[in-house]
Amino acid sequence: MRTSSYKFFRIFILSLLVPALLSSCSPSSTPPAESAVPQKTQSGEKTALAGQGQYLSMTYTEYVNGKNTDQGMVMRVMTYDLSSKKITKLADVPYTSQYPLSVVSLPDHKIYYSADVGDKGDQLFSYDLNTKKNEQLTDNLFAINDIVPTTPDGPLVLVAVKKGERILKTMFYNKATRTMQIMHDENQDDTTTWSITYNPAKKTIYSSQYSDKEHEKQRILSNRTQTIMAPPDNKVTEINSVTKQERSIITLKKEKISSMSSSNDKLLLVTTNLTNHSKPEYSLVDIATGKRTKIKLPILTRQFVYMSPDGKGVYYLGSASEKNEEEGRGVYYYDFTSKIQTPIFIQEEGFINNFMLLNK
């Protein structure tokens, strides 16, 4: 659940766990008629090998003593192998950040996560799976919303806030030089990044963005008229992870992109048209043309939805119920053909904060 327009003000609510979380474009295309199932990838297009070399990285927060915060909390970091269907718990890392966030990079043999430093904000850390040692990697951040690995030689891509600022920006962290390149970090640019996704087939980053000034304008209007706030226009931009060159994909008028993922030649968007957690809609966007096609999925989820490598289903964090997203909350796989929802990991005493689909 998000309680404001900034992801670092997110609050996830569980009956026993209530962590407060700190939380350019082509013309908008008109959605065609809804399609129940995405079309198969055309021959000749670059396609990820289905089920070979992919895994899910999952962050699961629990009390250390299983009852309360007396002994603190930990982020239990796990992976799920798509081929073997095996869940592996890799490590526990301290939960001290404003938002519980971790990601496993198997090629790097590391867990990347956020942690508080001196009660002055969150920084990027790594946990080496071989040496079992933690290391602080940054010192100039305040909050981190996303950490996305790319390739062993490539950067980590963050959605984060710099110290002394409030705008969420796309940042590229060079693991070799330990330097950070921040997009739109000049001339008081108000471009706010909400979510990012990495496309391994194209080696590109996709970023959903909006104007912070327009967001504030809509907020003031909502307060004055006592009406539900309409979101500012959201746009999706492609970023070359090497050159950092940007290309516009699509702009959505008065729609909020709450989650986004990419696979081969498509983007999968989760959107709402109001800011009060109205019923989410699901769309596929052709990366080359920006053409958008709405699809119907019998699931209820607002974040963390990933197309399977073979394009035959989706992995998502949510519920098997279309009415209550807290009922049986967990990570599921939904098969387009059989229409069967298969549970992968269901939360029990703790809380699943996030997960990501990655390549080995």
C-alpha cells in the first residue's frame, strides 16, 4: 500500500507488522480493444530462453524473535529458480532502512540492499555471498526505492533520493569505479522517476516518470476541491545503459504507472487513473512503436508483475483473489493458457516486500 505519491512514503500494513516506509515523449496512444492474452513473439525477434537461467529474487521481512521488535527485524533474502522451481534462502541482512529493499545478483555473487547510516538516511550496501562480508557503497543518498542489476560488467540502476533533496531520480552506479551518474540532475529538473526495469535482450533501462511540479499542482487542486487527486501525465522513457541516451516510448494522460516490467519487445504496465488505489489495469506496450494494448488478467496486484521469459504467463506479488489483495498474499505464477494461478511463496508470519525477475 502506498499512502502518498512518493514510493519512499510507502507503508505496508500487516496485522502484526506495520513498518512505516519513507516512502522525453511520443504522443499518448489510444488503447485498442482489450485482449485476453498477449500475442506470441514473432519469429526472428530476440527472445530470452524460457526457464533457462532465470530466477526470482525475493525480500521477506520478519521479526528476529518472531513476536515483536525487541530484537529487531531482518530481511530474509531468497531466490526461486524458474527451472528447478526451488526456493533457496541465501542470507539475512539487517532491516534498518526506511523501505525494506534487497536484490540478489547471482552473477555478482552479491546481495545489494539499502540500510540506514547514522539515522541520516539510507545508503547502498552489498553482502558478498562468498566472503559473508557487508560493505557500504554510497554516502550521498537519503532514500532508495529500487535497485536493479544489469550485467556483471554493467551498472546497478537505482531509483533514489540524494541527501538534501526530495526528487526520486534514476541513478547509474558503476561497480568498478564506485561512481554515480544521475539522470536529470541539473537546472532544478523536476523529473521524478517512479519505477524502472531492465531489458536484458536489448540491454536498456525503461523508466516511468512524471513532473513533480505537475504532481504538486494536482495535489493542491484536489485539496481545494475536496476531490480525489488525478495523477499527472506519466511517461515511459528508454535509456541506453551504456551511452545514457534517452528515447521516448509513450505518454499516458492522467494515468499513474504503479509498476512496470519488460521482456523482449514488450513492456508490461500496471496503471490506475486515480491516486486512491483504484482498480489497476494491465497493458502491453510495443517498445518499437509505443502502441498500447490493454489485457485482462484475473489477478489483483498493483506492483511487481513480470512477464515470464517464454511469454506464456506472469509472475506477480498479490493475491489469488480478484477482490481481496491481502487474501493469500504471496508470489504467484499465472499461466495464460491454463488460467491456473500457481503459488510460489506465500507470506505467513512476515511480509513480502518486493521481488524481481532476473537472469543468472
